[in-house]
Amino acid sequence: MKTLTKQRTLILLSILFVVPLGLYSKYYQGVGSIWVKDYGAAIWYEVFWCLLAFYFFSGKKAIKLIPIYVFIITCLLEILQLWNPPILAFIRSHILGKLLLGTTFSWWDFPHYVLGCLLGWFWLELIDKTLTRP
């Protein structure tokens, strides 16, 4: 029971790190800002979803499956951006809808989703290894 509490604490601390970093990426104005805004933020988006899922589904098997499921779901959301019915247009007109669903389809998002899921997988492994050290 102690380990689950420690794990969830590490996950929450990780989320508290990743969310501001991801939001900052969307509004970054420095060197490479186009890449950071459009693609770097996608990497943090994937890591966030991996961490959030790991909060609810933990274990060795979850560490392997979560990044795969996150990748599949975010790819489906990316494809969904090609469809713009009134309800989705309304959701995307709000900042939270924009951040969660995106607004513009781009093939270049897919490789960054892979990078984000790989980083998310490493992050989940790191949390797990931190708790299982002797």
C-alpha cells in the first residue's frame, strides 16, 4: 500500500512538472518557437496522458501498454481533426477544447507522438524503478 501511495505521489509531481512545461511550449516565443509550439508541445501532451493513465492503472504490464494505447488514441484524435462538425467546432473554439482535441491535422504530429510515448514509457519505467530499488 505504501508503494502505491509513493508511486501516485511521484506521478502527481511529474504531472505538475509536465503540464506547465507543455502549456509553456504552446506559447513559447524563443529560438525554434515554431517547432516547440507545433511539435514539442505534442511530446509533452503524450507524456501527460501516459502519466495520467499510470495514476489509475499501475503495474509492469501497464507500463508497456499505456504508451501504446495513448499513441493509438492520440492518432485517432489527430485524424478526427480532419472532421469538423458543428459540435467539434464548438468544442475546439474554447481553449481547453483546442488543447485537448487540437485544431489542425498534420502528418508531422505522428512522429512526435511516437517520441512523446517513448519518453512517457521511459518516465513510467523510471517511476517504477525508483520505487523498486533495494
